[in-house]
Amino acid sequence: MDIKKRTKEELAARIKDLEDFISKKGIGSDYLARAEKVQRNVNIALFLGLSVTIVGLSIWLFSGKNEEED
């Protein structure tokens, strides 16, 4: 069993290395790298936009409560 498990792990590691090599040097690798960069930037923009929206809404809600209490 131990040999079988080690063999599977070694083959999985070699396949992963081969997939990484193909993704870096293969056909379309430049397009893939650009697409990943664009996706990362979109995710950052969405996160920042959502954060600003939540902070703005909370400030608006808390300032509205203070005016009602006065």
C-alpha cells in the first residue's frame, strides 16, 4: 500500500509540474497571464468598491441616528 500511495503522489507531482510548465510556456500562455492579471485587478476593484460602499452606508446610517436624537 505504501508503494502505491507514494507512486500516486509522485505521478500527481509530475503531472502538476508538467501542467505548470505548459501554462507558463505553452500556446496561449501570454493570454492566460493577461487574463489572470485582469481578473486580479477586477477582484481588487470590486473589493475596494464594496468596502467603500459599506463604510459610506454605515456612516450615513449612524449620522442619521445622531440627528434624530438631537
